[in-house]
Amino acid sequence: MAKLNVSIDDRLRDELFKLVPPRRRSQVVNEALENELRRRKRKHATETVHHLRKRSATLSEKEIVEAVRRDRTRVER
């Protein structure tokens, strides 16, 4: 495990020290950071998908069915 020096708001520090026992503070900060990083990764992935959808062609149901049938025919040969 690595040590990291960061600055936090006084209010957050006070709440952390008030609500979390001394030997559990690193774990609480670690879990909070994991949750925030996971949230940011999801947001980035969602933005990427939305961007790709804007650039992609929209197909009708008929076009999709025809493409699937063509692919099935190719595989069966």
C-alpha cells in the first residue's frame, strides 16, 4: 500500500475524524476514492457511447433483418 499526501476541506476532515475511528480512516477514504473513480469511468464510457452513436448510421428494421440474413447465409456456406 502506498502513502499519499492530499489536502481536504477542514469540514471534511472534521467529519472524518468525528465519524470514523482512527484505524478505519484510510479504508473509508480508499472506498470513497474507488467509488468516485468508478463513477468517472462510467461517465466517460457513457459519453464515448453517445459520441459514437451520433457518428453511426441509423438502420431501419428492414435493413437490420437483411444484414442478419446475409450474414447467416455466409456462415452456412
